Amino acid sequence: MNATRRLDDRAAPLSPANLRIKRGCDLLIALAALTLIAPLLLLLAVAVKLSSPGPVLYKQRRVGWRGEAFTIFKFRSMQHSPAAMPNHQATRNDPRVTGFGRFLRKWSFDELPQFVNVLRGDMSIVGPRPLAPAQDEAYRRQIPGYDLRHQVRPGITGWAQIDGCRGETETLEKMQARVDHDLEYLLDWTIWRDLEIMRKTFKVMLVDRHAY
């Protein structure tokens, strides 16, 4: 029985008790992380502001828990103009990305403001990565079981991102692979697995080159 069918047979992938445990851990880790990296966040914010005209943060609508839209926060890594702002995924050597933005993306520093999304309850530290509404709607029509990803909060990192499915999804097959990983994660969730994914995320940040 595949992951989609197995999840369909459940009332929910995570029980209410497990959701509370996951949320509690998210709050503790996000608060600790923001406290520890506050000086780094300040330095990066100043560098973004000095590197190119425009706001420090990039805000975009994404689809999250229960299919509800929320505003995700990132350090801005692209030129600030209507024509340059990212309506689609960044690609290798994308001309919209600033010089400092490439540094941010290489080390995933652009994602750090999402710890605020975790505190707000929009996101989890580990979970399926959220997509923009137009992308979400398109994949929902094309990939069986895609909606099951919305039964948990989206994550800053996830099983797909540390197991070779990070970066651009320019083909439907690549997005299908991401969804397959997300559904496997929901089926096999434990708090220990979340902690292991967090640990492995640091390794991926050092060696992976699929972020543009």
C-alpha cells in the first residue's frame, strides 16, 4: 500500500497529542534559536540593506496548515522591482538574485526569519516546504495525495530537503519526489525524527549546492 493510500486510511497523520508535542518543541527551539542568532540576524539585515535598494525582508503568501494562506518571511535575496521579484522559483544563475543574495541562498541564511513564522504558528521547524498559492493549486490538481501535506504545519526544513529533493522543481517528477518524501515523513513521524532531520539539515547546508 503506498503512502497516499495509507494516509487516506487515517483520520489524521499526527494525533492531537503528537501535534501538541511537536508544537511545544517548535516553540522552545525557535525561541532558543532566535536568542542565539539575534546578532547574526542584525548583521544580515544591515548587509541586505546596504547591498541593494529595497526592503530587508521579502514577504510572500504561501499555503500552509489546513490549506490556509500565510505570509512567509525571508531575507530579500533578489533585486527589488516588480519585474524582478520572484513569481516563480529561482534557477541557477538567476539574474534576479543579488550578489549578497547568492551568499544568503548558498548558506540558507535567507530562511532564518522563518523562525518568526514558527513563533506565530504559521510554520513548524520540520515539515513539508510551503508553496505559493498558484503553485500549490497546480500541483494539487496534478499529484495524487498532494493535499495531505497540509495536515501538518509547513517546515523551515524537511525530510525531502535533506534526502536529495532540495532546490528547483522544474519538472513534475521532481515535485512528485518531494511529495512522496513529505508523505513518508507524515507516516513515520516522531519527535526524534524531527531532531534528526534538524541535525542533518546543518550538514546539507554545508555540502549541498541545489539552492540558488
